[in-house]
Amino acid sequence: MSETATGGESLLFLTDEQLRKGIEAMFFAYRGFTADPDRILSELDYGRAHHRAMHFINRRPGLTVNALLSLLGVTKQSLNRVLRTLIADGLVESRVGSHDRRERHLRLTQQGAELEQRLSLAQRARMRAAYRAAGPEAVAGFRQVLEAMMDEEIKDQYLMLRDGQP
């Protein structure tokens, strides 16, 4: 990696102004990243918490409620509210664990998988366009920056999920 950014700015001596620009870029990028799914979710009276839950249940069918709690970093009460709605609306099913009957394993129903697909297609299209515009080196650098910002425990969860580990 070079010691200067494309605009000639030093990467070794980041100023508060450079950091502020990065923070603001993240705020606005996140707004764009969530805009399309937010429109779809609002039609169904769902929010981002519903989307995040469906995303991770889709990524790991059979995920336990406790594992989902850990991935999302939310309270049990908050997650229960979201799951109750998704289950009642026929988007998620909860099954009793075969080894431990206290566990609840979560899966998307066909209807849930279709909604999750709609939500993720919108985000993938936006991400694909941004990646193409930025180029492979920028994409690798972007991922590196995001991973460097993660707390270690969260990064471990991310790496396991990224690498397909249970």
C-alpha cells in the first residue's frame, strides 16, 4: 500500500478533517445502502432489525436464537419482538433442537426467503455498482478498513461467517 492516497493526502498523518470526511462518507453511504431495503420494509411495517435477523437466518439456516442474539448484539427482549413478528407473519419458522430441546433453531420459510432475496438484491446491486466504479484495489482496501474497525470479538464472528464456519 502506498503512503499517499490518490489525492496526494498522507495516509500516515490523518488529520481530523480527513477523518471527519471519512466518517461523513460512511454516514451517507449507509443511508444509501439501507434506502432500498427500507422502502420495501416500510411497506410491510418492518424495520432494519427484521432485515438483519432475516439476513443472518438466511446465511445460516438452523441458527439458534442464542447465536442470532450474539451475531446481532441486541437484547433478548428486542430480538424476541422481531422474531415473534416474523414467525407470526410466516417468514421464519422456529424448531425445537433435536439435541437440546431448550434450543430454538431458526429457518426462513419460502415466503421469508423470497423477501430476504428482494432486500439483498437491492443492496447487492448498489454494492456491485460501487465496487465496479472503485476497482479491485479500492474494494480490497475498503474491506480491510472495515475489518480494522471491528472489535476483536465481532471480527471473530465476522471471519467465521465469512469463511463459512458454523
